[in-house]
Amino acid sequence: MNEYSEFAPNLPARTGVADAVSGPARPGNLAAIIGRIEEAVEEETAGIRSGVSFDLKASNARKSRYLYELNRAMKGPGQAEFLAENSEGLTRLRQKLARNEAAILAHLNAVNEVANLLKSAIQNAEADGTYSAGEFGWARP
């Protein structure tokens, strides 16, 4: 009987005992995993850049799950062959991750700027100048 979980919508349903006792991952699986990671990273990068509300928590959960899959696929004998056969995909993934990192850093910098503006606005609204050294020119930079 197939099971479905709302917590793992992108994973295939379990079909029985055969899934639990399956052997190590094959090279074809590694290429599929790399493709899924690329897709998730591209979606996150586009979501961050678009400015619409993007669910970073769900995206991080998806990327964590794919990283787990990648680590499992990389373990075992023949790891060097897996890397050699999928070097192009790993290079592509590395480039997409660099673009994703740049988008995330830009997003964090923007959030930091907004937080600093709000902090300054709150401080200015709360200060009436009565006891502020800055109002009298005595404040040190």
C-alpha cells in the first residue's frame, strides 16, 4: 500500500520492504539527485530575487533533504567513479549555488538596512532631545 506524507511531497511513496533493503545508490541516481538540487536552488534564487513572499523554511527543508540524499548516494564503493561521471553536473551545481549565495547575501543586506532604518526611526521618535547629548553637539562619534 502506498503511503503519502505531507512532510515529504517530493519523495516517492514507500512501496514496501524492498525500499528498506535496497542496495547502495547507482550513478544514475546521483545525476537525478544533482538535478533535483539544481532545480531547488534555482527556484529559491528566483523566489528571493522576485521579492514576493517566498517560503525560505520550506526551501531549506527541501535542500536539507536533497543534501542527505546526495550524501547517501556518494557513500560506498566507486565514489571516485561517481564523481568522475558527474563532474559536469557538480560543476553546474557549484555555479548555481554561487548565484544562490549572492542572492541570499543581497537579501540579508537589504533586511539589515531596513532593520537599521526602523531602529533609527524608533530612536528618533522616542527621543525628544531633552537629555540627548547629540542635540547639544556634545556627542562623540
